[in-house]
Amino acid sequence: MRILIVGAGIVGTATAFELAGDGHQVTVLEQHAAAAEQASFASAGLLAPSLLIPWASPSGDSRLARRLLGGRATMRLMQGAGLTGLAWLWRWLRAGRQAQAGQRLQALAQLGQASLSRTRDIAQAMGSDIESSPGTLVLLRKLAHIELLQPLLEVLAHCGSALRQVDAETARLIEPGLATDVPLAGALHASDGQSANCRLFAQLLRQAAQEMGARFEFNTRVQGLTRSASGAINGVQLAGAPFSVQASQASQLQADAVVLCAGLAGAALLRPLGLRLPLMPVYGYSITAPVRDEFHAPQGSVIDPQHRITISRQGQRVRIAGGAELGHAGGLHDAATLRTLYLALSGWFPGGALASSPQVQVWRGARPMLPDGAPLISPGPAQGLWLNFGHGASGWAQACGSAQALADLIAGRRPALDMTPFALSRF
Ligand SMILES: Cc1cc2nc3c(=O)[nH]c(=O)nc-3n(C[C@H](O)[C@H](O)[C@H](O)COP(=O)(O)OP(=O)(O)OC[C@H]3O[C@@H](n4cnc5c(N)ncnc54)[C@H](O)[C@@H]3O)c2cc1C
């Protein structure tokens, strides 16, 4: 089949890789000049355990609702959130308490596991360094904090990824750079946890897909999908599809199917087809700094569940990520959140990173999030249209599994996972 993919983030490049591998003629349309320039640019990098990535699933924790504003807030309502943001937040909080929440968590955990295995296989076949670091440690200032994670830990144990509880001394043996003066009651250790560089992997996937014949049309913006009988606008022609694609470049493209991997833009692209999806940008930050001292820097990844912060090793750099803002806040960086991140970095790993170096990179990105925390991996609302977006806080951890499942659906193969929790019909 001739397949058009919209978007070359981690999800779009993984999808191009799988579809080109299946022998399809793939063309990727991307508005930026390179792959992974938006949400996939500087994610925290955590691959596993995907369920423990902060904000990866809706929270049934009612304390969160009371902590929306203020300097130490976790999810924050910012300027521009409006009533849409409030309504979305209410759905997100409610989703964590729904009867089917447990089933959804299990589906997300299974998608994460399948994705991890596919990512590792691809990385090994490529033989490239993707700045991968093994092991994930969940830091517990108080042992009572385990309670907050209990539903997630139960699902992980059920899926065969149980975490080992260790005392503070053992935690410091696993991560020798951990500060000795920060109170630490213990930790949970996932020895099969992993982090790696999402942007680097997206670029490698792009290259590998190109080698299999996929074409990437950069600086090409798809303006919308509209219903039409014939489907020819701006040279993009869809054979027999009841909708058309309008792109900014007049390339002579013909396709039998379109896959939307446009991340946050997925909802807007579908609106002309009469679909209104509750997809929200949940903004967060990452700060990346060069390693200062090998011994004091993190070796793998750590998660601070209380502040929903992650610190991961990315080659010769350390990346700290956190914050969750609803609303655009005029595009301005939130000073309080950045301060918390810098403090957490120097607090947990003193002397580990050169946090005041000119090479420090501060990034604000938007997690494309649906209120139940699960992505859309599904046939779309029109024949020949497929969806693979809305991966929220764990798009890197789910990209390769999602792409493989979507390629199965397009080929008429039965995916290894039950795809019901990821279907469009749930909205
Ligand atoms: C602070 C932070 C930390 C994170 N940490 C993690 C983590 O540790 N682990 C994890 O798994 N995930 C993490 N994430 C989430 C992860 O980054 C996203 O889920 C993932 O990058 C989404 O990938 P995507 O390909 O769907 O979207 P994107 O990377 O945004 O890709 C979409 C692409 O579509 C293109 N596009 C959009 N509209 C059009 C159009 N009209 N025409 C042409 N092209 C278009 C865009 O330019 C873009 O390149 C984090 C996110 C943030 C913000």
C-alpha cells in the first residue's frame, strides 16, 4: 500500500519504520525541518517501567485536586487553561477512579512491555548507541509514599515486572551519587528499568526507514483533513478515500491510507471530519546538563514520586524533568517549577551535573494527553484513515509497541495486545 504518515516525532518515525518494514510505500509529511522537534525533543527519556513515569496514568488521588495551585503544586492550572482545561482535569481525575481504571492500567503496562522489547530489538539490530542506561530507582522519602504507588505496583507485579523494595543504604549502593543528607527511607528498584535518548532514537528510526525506502518530506505542513469524494488537493491524492489531505507543499503524492502521528495536532486535524477529541497539552520541563563528576552523577534513572520528578542519565549528560501545566501561560517558562527542578537535581545528586554551564539546555514541551491516559491506536473515523497519537507522558516508552500494533492492524494481522483500550470508539 501507499501510506502517508503525518508527523515525524518518535511515534511517526517508529510507525514509518514498521510500515516500511512491512513492504509499504511510506511517505512521511513533517512540518519541521527534522524529526523529533516537538514533544519528542527532550523528554525525560524513561522507557521502563513505563507505568511509573510521572503523569503516565490518571490519578485517583483526591489530594491532587487540592494541590493545583501554589509554589509546590504538581499539576498546575496556568493562564489559558480556561473552562476547557478545568473540564479536562475533572475527566482526568475521574478516570483514575473509574471501575475500568485497573483494566486500563494493565493494558498500558502491557503496551509498555511490548514496546520496551521492540525498542531493545530495534536498537540491538541497529547496533547504535542510544545513550541507554539500565535500572530505575523510585526514591521514597517516607515509606508511606509506597501507598500512593500501590495500584501501579500491583499491576506491574501482575505483569511480571515486580519492583524490589530496598533500604536507603542499598539504594545508595545502586546509585552511589545519591546525597547522604537528604532524608531517604528506602527505594523501589526496577533492575530491568531503562532510559535512553528519545530524539536520537527517532533520528535513527528515520534513517533506518529511509534505508527501507520510506520518504520524508520535511517543511511540509498538513493543513487539514477534509471530507471529499475525489480527494485531490495540493497534489495529495488519496485513492478511493472519502477524505482528502491538504498539505503546504505541492508534492505529487498519492496514497491508499493516511496515518495521523501528529501528536498534539491530531485533534485539530480531525475536527473538520466532525470529531472533537479531548486532547490536551500538559506542559512540562526538562533541564539537561553535562555530567560534572562520574561518581556523583546518576548511573541509571531515578523517580521522585512525591514531586513527580525524574532524573536520568543520557550519555555524558544528566536530564531532570518534571512539572505539569494545563494552559499555555503565554509560552512563558514557570520560574517556580524550574527552581524546583534545579533544587531537586542538586539536592539528590550534589556535584553530579554542571547545572550552571552554558551548555545547559532548558526545554518546555507538551505531552499530548487524553483524559484516560491511553493513546489512540486505532482505525480513524473514515476509511483509510488510521490514528496513532495521544501518548501523553509515555510516548517514548510506548512508541515502538504502538507502531508495531498499528502496522498489524493495517496488515489485517491480529496484534499481540488487546487494542480495545486504545480504540477511537471510547470517545
Ligand atoms: C517534560 C516531558 C517529559 C517526558 N518524559 C517522558 C518519558 O520519560 N518517557 C516517555 O515515554 N515519554 C515522556 N514524555 C512524553 C513524550 O515526550 C511524548 O509522549 C512523545 O514525544 C509524543 O510523541 P509524538 O510523536 O506523538 O509527538 P511529537 O513528538 O510531538 O510528534 C508529532 C509530530 O507531528 C508534526 N506535526 C504536527 N502537526 C503537523 C502538521 N499539520 N503537518 C505536518 N506535521 C505535523 C510535529 O511537527 C511533530 O514533529 C515527556 C514529555 C514531556 C513534555
